[in-house]
Amino acid sequence: MTLNIVIGTQWGDEGKGRVVDLLAAEADYVARFAGGDNAGHTVQVGAQTFKLHLIPSGVIHPHTVGVIGNGLVVNPKTLLQEIEMTRAAGVEITPERLRISHAAHIITPAYIALDKAREQSRGDEKIGTTLRGIGPAYNHKAARSGLRMESMLDLEEFAEAVVIQVEGVNEALKNLYGAEPLDTLEIAKEYVDYAQRLYPYIGNVSYLLNDALRSGANVLAEGAQGTLLDIDHGTYPFVTSSSPTAAGALVGLGIGASHVARVIGVTKAFQTRVGEGPFPTEVFDDTANHLRGTGDKPWDEFGTTTGRPRRVGWLDAVLLRYTIQINGVTELTITKLDVLSGLRNLFICTGYQRDENIYPDLPLGPTDLDYETVYEELPGWDEDIMSIRQWDDLPKNAQAYIQRIEDVAGVPARYISVGPERDQVIKR
């Protein structure tokens, strides 16, 4: 009946997994539509922490069907490991509960080796990829030379296709990068085993989801990464190779725009980024240590996928307005408000300045972010807010901070998270 889309409005790591977990309680299908195992969603349910990279995090709810769309690039080894991990945690994963698009592309060790070789060759100009073969897989997809999940349905032809692909990449590894070639036959043998195990999960998910929507089901599209990493609309060239936007959900699942009901934009109460690229509001002092945490908790600011400490800074309303526009965001979910407790003063970037000119919005998109930041200062609060569940119980300064975000963003904040666990949310 309805399609709701959850997207990240920053550089990823906004806390989409726990938002999806919240909204999945009312969904029948939860579908990933872009990226690969370069993305990670962390869901905290009581004492259990689920870190998922390919399986939609919404499958933690037993009534949902998880879908991996055609827009993804799938590392079958990672996927099978996640299936076993979630099963061991008591989550039922069967071909009836998890469907994989026949048109999703496959990552092999050849793509991972090529990713590493390319990044090393860039030297100081490196992009900061996760080195998981994502870029090369999308490169080959665009060049019409990739491997799709449907090729796994014929084991003999699949083995031959893997051999041809790895041999081709070996030539590039040797001749362009001076890297060691891979064992072609060993990889083919390994991937035939993966194909035998994944065969029952593969099908036409576009038909599945469209039929479900026509039948009155609710579908939740689960975004990975963030809009500022979008290949077209992000901080190019420091971007990913796919489209983690609301429009990307339609393409990555094969669903028409007429089904969309809500676009939920997820933003942290501050700004973070992993890897290279511009970051206008980045901070480096004791404030950075406060925002990042020490790394001893699963929800501290260290990458779910990479483990790298995240760069941190003040909330950037210029970039937030931009991503809201790109996605047609109808409402915000603000995460990690609790992290700001204990800071005397808070800052929101409301404009960029160059020479005598102040820009409330981006003149040419986020590729050029070489500006001075214009900040608005707001008072902080000392209270621990992690046990609060009602808006009226929040400290007045916390309420004022959220309301100011709504003002500069132009859309309402419907959900506010005050901690990592499933129930630590204020609904407005």
C-alpha cells in the first residue's frame, strides 16, 4: 500500500539502522536498495548488538521479509557469514524471509584486489574507500561486464564466467599495478559453492515488491550510507559508487514513484564523516573527543564497517537543507541527541562565507566546500537525557536545539533518539 524510504542526510553513519528497526515494526517488507558491504547498520536490542552490512537490518523483526535489491553489489562470502551470524543470534533467515534480486551484481576477490591496487596507486590523492571491491564492481556493471546473481542459477556457466572475470582482472593487476595475480581456479571453486548455497534466495524482487504494494503491504526501503556520498550529488570525487538517495531507492528496487508515502531523513545532532574529503564544520579539540567517544561502546563514533575513528564536527544546516531538497525529505529523525549533554555551548552552521559574500545554500553543490563557516550559537545542557521518552521532559535547551534544527531544515523532526537501544526514542 505504501513505500516509506529511509535515507541518510549526511555522509552516512547517521543511525539509519536503528531508525529502520523502529519503523520496521509496522512494515511487511524491508528492502536494501544500494551499496554493498561497505555500509554497516548497527541495531541494539537489549544486550544484543547486530552489525549488518548486507542483510536489511529490519529482518530483526520476525514478521518482516528482507529484500536485497538490484542496486546492490553483493559479496556472497559476507552475505553467507551474516546469514549464519543472525541465525546464531536466534533470527530466522530462510529463502522465505530473505530474497535477493537476480539483477544484483556480485563482488569477487578480483574486485577487492583491484580496489586495493587502485587506492594504493593514488598515494596522497587516495579517496579513502573501504577496500571491499565496491567501486570496481560498479565500474564493471556500468561497462556491462559484471557478474549478476542470476548467473549463479547455472553452476557450469557461472564457474566459467568467474574464471573469465578473474583472468581479466589479473591482467590489469599485473600490467597496470605490478600486483600479484589471483588463483583463478580456486576462486571459481569457492564461488560455485556460494552459488549452491544462495540459489534458493535469488528471484525477481521488483515483481515481488510491486505485487506486495498492490496487495496492500507496507514496504520500507532501507538506505545505506548518506546523500553526501552519492555519485552524482555528493562531495565528488570523495563519494561512493552508487545512489544512496530516495530516487536511488526507486531504481535500486524497481518500484515506481507513485507508491512513495514518506521520505524519512536521518541526521545526527552533529556531523560525522569517515575517510577523505571536505568537512567544513570539523572540530579537533576536546569537543571532538566528547562527540566521538572513546571507542569502548558499540555506538561510539567508529565506523561499523571500517573500524576507523570518525571525523566529527558541528551540525551543518547548509548541507542538511541541500540533502533535504535532493531527496524530498518529508520528516527528520534526529539521532544521538544524548551525546551533546554536558557541552556548555552548541553551534549550528547556518551559512558559508567567501570574501564578503554569505551563502545560506550551496552555489554549485557540495563538490566545492572551500568556504568559511558561519555559526549560530545555542546554549547546551548538563542533564542526562537517555531515560527521557516524552518531549515535554527534555531540558528546555535541548528542545530549543531541536526546534532550531527544524527551523533551518524546513521540515519537522518526528523522532529523536536519546540513546542506542530500541526504546530510547522520543516520538513527536
